[in-house]
Amino acid sequence: MATVRRFLRYLFTAAIAVVLLFEEWGWEPLAAGLARLARLPIWARVERRIAALPPWGALLVYFVPMLALLPVKMLALYLFARDHPAAGLSLLIAAKLAGTAILARLFILTQPALMQLAWFARWYPRWKTWKDRVMDEVRGSALWRAVRHFKRRAKARWQAIRRAWSAQPRDPL
């Protein structure tokens, strides 16, 4: 029984690690990209109102977009089932990117209010600690190190190709 539990825990951790990796990769850059919209006066006003919400309002504003994306993700699954994998995958990726950008920005705006909710203030640090521990395990894995090594080598090769290309004399027409 302990072996089964250990296997299920490993399987769950591996599955959630994939989602966490995407979130880690996209959270800050996508939130920063969406924050650029705050240069627009109307968008800045909306963000100020969101940041000023009371705790339960902030919770509602944070979770509504998450629920609103559920039908889009269901449509992507429908497209997969109807043998349209490219359309389904494109829709799923677009929904994931948009959802991550929106939720990241909303979390930045609502976190102070959310931390006023006792249950959120108690569970968020636990979630963050667990997530950081999972990410440390992933980053310490042999696969992660191998992929990083491959990425460094590919980047170095690409830069060498670009240098060689730019050093070649151009033949004027």
C-alpha cells in the first residue's frame, strides 16, 4: 500500500510540476505585459478599483476569470474529440496564456485584500512553500539539468552561426 501511495504521489507531483513550470515561466512576464495596459487611463482606473476592493470582492474578481475560461477549455476538448487537434491545441494554449496573464495581474492587484481573509492568509504561505519545494525538486532533477545543458549548447551554437553569418562579406547586387 505504501508503494502505491508513493507512486500516486510521484505521479501527482509530476503532473502538477508541468502546470507549475508553465505558470512559473509565464507568471511574471505575462503579468508585466498586461500591466502595460495600465498606461491607458480607463485601464488604470479599472485596476485602481480592483486594488481597492474589499477581501470578498477581491476573491470574486480573482476567481471569475478562472471560471470564465472553463467553457473555452471545454471547447478545446470538444475540438480534440472531433478530430481537430491543431485547433484544440491552439485554443488551449491561447486560453492558458490569456488566463495566466489575467490571473497573474489580478493576483498582484488583489493579494493585499486576499491576505485579509484568515483562511487565505493561512493557506497561501503553505501553498507557496509546497510549490517552491516541488519546483526545487524539478530544477534539481537530472532531466532538468540535461535540458538546461542542451539549451546552453544550442544557444551558443546559434550565436556562433549568427556571428559567422554577420562576418561574411555581402555580395552587392
